[in-house]
Amino acid sequence: MGGSRVQVNKAHKTRFSSKSSRNLHKTSANDRITNAKSERNFAKGARAARVQRNKMIRKQKKDAVLKERRELTGSKSPPRVIVLFGLSAAVDLDSLSDDLTSLLSKQTSGVLPKTLASPEYRTRTTVLKAPHGDLLSCMEMAKVADLLAFVTSASYACEGTDSCYIDSFGDQCLSVFRSLGLPSTVVFIRDLPTELKQRNELKKMCTSTLASEFPEDCKFYPADTKDELHKFLWLFKEQRLKVPHWRTQRPYIMAHKVDAVHDDHSGKSTLLLTGYLRARSLSVNQLVHVSGAGDFQLSKIEILKDPFPLNSKKNEDLMDSDETHDSEAIGSLVPDPQNQEPLVVENDPDPLAGEQTWPTEAEIAKADEDQKLKKIRKKILPRGTSEYQAAWIVDDSDKESSDGEYDYDDGMVLDEGGDVQEGNEYLDIDGDGTSIKFGDSEDELDNDSVMMEADSLTREKIQDELKELKEKHAADEEYPDEVDVPLDVPARKRFAKYRGLKSFRTSSWDPKESLPQDYARIFQFDNIKRTQKHILAKALEMEQEIRDSCIPVGSYARLHIKEVPSAVASKLSVLGKTIPITACGLFQHESKISVLHFSVKKYETYDAPIKSKEELIFHVGFRQFVGRPLFSSEFINTDKNKMERFLHAGRFSVASIYAPISFPHLPAIILKRAGEDAPPAVAAVGSLKTIDPDRIILKRSILTGYPQRVSKRKAAVKYMFHNPEDVKWFKPVELYTKCGLRGRIKEPVGTHGAMKCLLNGVLEQRDTVCMNLFKRSYPKWTNHHFPLSDI
């Protein structure tokens, strides 16, 4: 070919070739070189940035791991808490605890403290023994454990029992620990034979049997000799421990010493809790919750000299250092009155907040004169008229009206939204939403109306009440929500607070309508998720900044908690010798009362019925509440939820209580006392779901009737009501049958409550006609919100 241009042939068109690569032969050589350089430079810059970013990420992770290791083995980290828990009563925890403490301590004689600093293992450790059979102590120890060491006896399975290394109490506590969230766990195997072959076989059998009960990363250690425990401690000092997420959100102190300074004049005391601060830094302006006692303010925080330093002198006695350094204060923090979180529990409602004007002195004097005249002259008022309503009746009408001549509304009124509202005759005339004469008969069995003093209750009465409760629980499972209309009270009075709904899913119900008086004492957030996000971000910012009002993690401090009732402080001083007393810091607003909703499930081994509005003890994280929950089922496609009279086994329900605010998510263990002296038993487990006073819980009552005569789509139904006035009153409410028919009331028949009904199909003689009535229900307010506050 002529010319200087070199021939470029078209490349072979491959399957994955692009349009630009197929037309590459049409581009000149200079353009190809320019494009290649630009693409090469661009790729080189992107690759360098990507490499640099990955390098920074690796460096940050490496620094975080190094920092965590330094904190684990350094002198600024709090001592690790090892809780020894025996899976059966045959396990001897005393000898195991003595062997561990003797390895960690250089002392050869005398009583060793629970917290020890070991320069050999470069770690500080607190060893606690969970008492077998005491559920509350085991729960409190599991809440603060950094390592939960389960101890089993290899010879326990050889006794011919079916429990296979774990007895009933050990199985119960293990399930409770799972609900709370397990920290790092290990299993110590004791009582292994000395012969090597039998020892290995028995160890393998025990490991394979118990492996399914514990997490996958749980390790099994033989723990018969000090050499075996020495291997465990050597690995334990470098082990990265994991704790439940809810324990990392709030600062807490496990008290080593509990003291109280009493004030005889006011009846209050200053509670002194001494221990190491864990998880997060604590501000002196924060509120703290003392386990079981309640929420309080701090008067002072003293930073003490560490009694268990790792670099202690050889000749220093640990027991002497525990006594001398505990009272030696390095510094102290005093709260700022302007920045201290106020202790607000209940809202203080103003009863005159809804009034538009304030009466003048002349109006007050005139009202007093009218009141005197009113006492002299008695009016003839209609039946059921209150004093406020009577003030609006003029004097001329007093002579004309009488009880027999007063006109009442004739039945229920159906509104546009499909709801059925009561007439004016049986509306509540008191302010708290409860009727004056005729209450709800199901509520008559609540604890506040039937509860007697413990002295007046005999064993026969307790057994009769328990038998009656079990019968109602069985009836509720077989015929849920079905009630009978009493013979002596008209149905329009008995169900005066109820209404009918055309559709449970779509009918409207105002969440602010006819709220009880207790709702004036609680608090509500406009947007709970936004508030929680803001408060957690604020707490994280305080954690990252170094503030003068905060003490860092790992500090040995003494908390001065003010205005604690003297009886509660004395009780805590006694309990502190056996149960770890914890004090956790609270976020903003967490001392205020609101409506908390828990997703709970009845405990598997608990057989006694749990009725709505019974008094139960809620363990929510580090905090403890006393509540009278209202159980309800949850529906996804509607804003209304149906109340449950009992907590049924085998399914999750929602328990709603009045309690101090706690931001979710937190585990919940629900306990119930069987008697005054009996220890509480685990009744249910679950977790905190949300905080929402506007959640609508409707109590359903089903009225049932039975066909008397059937003629195609018409039927005469009896036994639903007992007088024709009730039939006329409930005429707008829709009927349905258990076989799926729909209908309505046409007219009453006779004088004994029978009625003629029209249905959309032929009614069978064995079918049952039903009517649904609803009213909104609320949880019960408790006299004391904390277990120890009623002492």
C-alpha cells in the first residue's frame, strides 16, 4: 500500500466486546495513546485512594484492638466479674472459689476478699458464688457478670436421674439468663475420675450432652486441680469478653460496700455505695436507679484511691489496703443546681387548667349565697342528675319534672363512622370515666376491690379464691370474652360504657376520648423515636468529651445518694451482704411515669393463671418496677388491639403498665409473688417494646343468644336480653353467628327479652347468635412503683 500510514485491520468481534472496542481501528494512533494515558491516570488515582482508605480502616481496627487489650490488662479497667453458678445442687462451689482466689492472691492464710489483683496474671478479678435455690440473687449476679462460669459435676449423671447434669432450678435459671442476655460463658467440669481413659470419655460425654444448652463459643474446662484452673486463668486474662448490648448503654456500679447515714428528723437517709464504675462515664448531675429501691439524685461523688492496684508493693497487705484506701478520697464532684437533672416522677395536673376565666370576688360571694339558698330549698330533679347538671335547671321546671315524667333517649345512636354511642341516660357523669352506680362486673374481681389483709385471709379462703380464678381462666380459654347479662340489672345499664363497632379494623376511635384521671399524671413524647435518638446522641457526646462533672470508667468511687427512705436504706444494707446492689445512671426523662408496653410470653413451667391488672414485679435491665399490667393481643392492620383477661400460654401478648420511662430495647423478666412470705416465681419473660399512651386497647364482651324458632332468614332469639327495653336499646348493633351469618335486630317479641332477627342466610338450630360490644381499657395505677418502696 502507498503512503506512510500502517494498515490496521478490524479486530475479531468477541462475545463481550463493546461498541467502542469494535470501532477502535477507526481511531488514529495519537488519539489512542492520549486516551490510554488519561484512562491509566484515572485508574491509578482511584486505586491509590482505595488502597489508602483500606489502609486507614485496618489501622483504626488495629488501634481499637490494642486499646481494648490495654484496657483489659491495664490498671484503669474495672475488675472482671466471674460468677460461679452450679447447674445442680451436687456441685461444691466453695472449694472451686477457694482454688481460684488462692491462685489469684499471694496470701496463704486468712479470709480473702472477693476482689483480687493478680500481678502474675496481670488482671483484677471479682469472684462471686451464686447461691443455689435463690432466684433473685442469681438474677442480680447474672446482670453484672462479665464471665458466667457454669459448674457441673460429672458424677451427677451417674445417679440415674433424667436431668443429665442439670437439675430443675439450674434449667430455670439458664432459661432466665438467656432472656436477660448471656455474657461470655464457660463450663467447669468437676469430679472427673483420675484414670486417664475414663476421664477423657466422661469429659467428652459431658461436653456433648451440654453443648446444645450453651452458645457455640462456650468452652469446657476440667476444674479439679489448680493446674487446670491455672490454664484457664492464663487464657482468661487475654480473652475478649462480650456483654449484652443493653449493659453498654448506661453507666453502672456494683457496690462493694453499702452504708447509710440516717437523719432521724426527716426520716430520710443518704445511701453510700462504693464500687468501680463500669460501661460508661457517670455525671454527678445524672439521676441513678438503685436496684429495687427507685430513682434518686446524687449529692456528691467521691473518687477514692484504688484499693486493688496491679502495681502494688510486695509487702502491702490486701486486706489492710481495702480498709485504709477505701476511706482515702482523691477528689470529689458536687452537682450543679442549674444542670442537675430534676427528679420528676409524676405530672402535677392543674384541675383548673381548662377554665377560661377566673371568678371575681362578687361572683364568688354570689355563688355562696346561691349555695345557701340551694340547701334551704330542695329541687325535684330527674333521676341520675348531678349537681353540675342541676345548676342549669331553672326553678320553673322543678315543679313540672319528676322521676316518672323525665324523657330519656330511646336507644343507641349509630354515627357515620360506624361506631355506636350510648344515649344520654347512662353516660358517665363523673370525671374519671367510671360510672357511679353500675360498674363493670368483670372489674369487680380486681385486686383493689377483693384484696384483703393477710391476717384476715385464712387458708380456706385463699384456696377458694384460687379455685375460682382457675375456673374463670378455663372458661376464658373455652369461651373467650363471652359474658352473661345479669337478671337483676338491665343490659343498657350493665354495658353503659360499651359501644358497638361496625368494623373492628376500620371504625374510628379517638385515642384522646374520655381518658381516665391517671392519664393526667403521666408524660408523653411527640415523637419517641426522635427523642430517643437525640438523647442517645447526647449521651455519646458526653462520653467522648472530658467534662469536669463526669468520672471516667474504671474509677473507684463512692456515690452519695440523697433522700432515700431510712427503711429502704436499712434493707439495702442488709441485702448488700448477699446480693450485689447496683446503681445505674439514667438518661434524661427516664424517671418520669408513662405507659410502657412489653412483648411477653408466659413462662413454660408456670402453671398458675395470670389475670390482667394483677400486681407483678418487672425486672427491666438493671431496673425493677411494680406494675399491674393490662394484657392485649396485637393486630398489624389496625390501630386497635383486643384486651385479654388472662395471659395465655404458648403465644406472645402485650403487657401495658404505668412505669418509669425506659428507652427500648431492654430485656424483661416478670415475677409474681404467691404469698407474703413466699419468694417470687418467674411468671413471664419478654422485652420492652415501646412507650405509647395512645395505644388503644379495647375490652370485648360478647352477648350470646339462642334460636327459639327459625323461619328461613327470620329467627326468634332468646336469652340474650331479659326485657324489651334492652332489645330496643341495642337494636343498631350488628349481629353475627358462630357459623358465619350476619344480621340485625328487627323488633322485640314478648316481655321477657326475646327478639326477632333478620339474617343473611338460614339459621341452624344449633347455631349461636352473638353481639360484640367494646370499651377502652387502661392498666391499673400502683400504690408503689418499686419493690422496696412499700417497706
